[in-house]
Amino acid sequence: MTTKKILLIVGAVVVVLVVVVALFVGGIVGIALYQVANSEAAATAREFLRKNEELKADIGEVKDFGSIVTGSINVVDGNGQATMNLKVIGADETVNASVHLVYVNRGEWRVSAASYVNKDGQTISLLDPYDSKLLVPLLVA
């Protein structure tokens, strides 16, 4: 065998190995994205965003969501938390939203915080867990 044939064989083996590794890694990433996007946490986040009046007022009626949902879900001993990042497609504009959820005692996912970035680049809070709607009188001496 000539040196040229040996180089071609080695090159072909390297290319095949690179393709196999890329398919393997791509499959793992694809499965992970699919599981996050089709989780109960993601469904709860979509439902919250679809019904949120403040979001509707800014982007119009929510028509759809982007196909890629990123984030993390961590559940340990029946308690957990999740952060979902979604593209929200409204009638007037499209924004990126982030929803933080909690899971307690094997119950349902509940939204604990949510925000989106508007067209001006400002982060708008949709739900602040520390924001009380109660009017507290100020005691002034």
C-alpha cells in the first residue's frame, strides 16, 4: 500500500468517528431538549404565559411558543424547582420569557417568578413573589 492510500484510509476512519460522535452527542442533546419541552413544568409555564394579562397587553394575544424550550428541572425527594426559557410569539411582537417554578410535596408545578425582555431590552417582571398587592399605611410622626 502506498502512503496516499494509508492517508485516505486513516482520514476516512477519522471522519467516520467524528460523525458517530456528533450523532451521539446530538442525540443526547435532542432527547434532553425534548424532555424539557414536553415536561409538566413547561406546560405550566406556557399556560401561565398564555393567560398573563400584562404580557398580553404588551405583545398582543399569545399565538404560539418557539419550538425550543431551554432550562433546567431539578426534583429531589418530591420537591423541586425549574426554570423554563421560552420564546413567546404574540399577535404584535415576539419576546423571550423566563419562568421559575417550584414543586412541593409531589404536588403540581407552581409559578414563583416570571419575566420577559421587551423590545427595548428591559426585563419586565410578570410575577414577583415578594410584591405584595396589599396597601400598607405609612406611619408618619
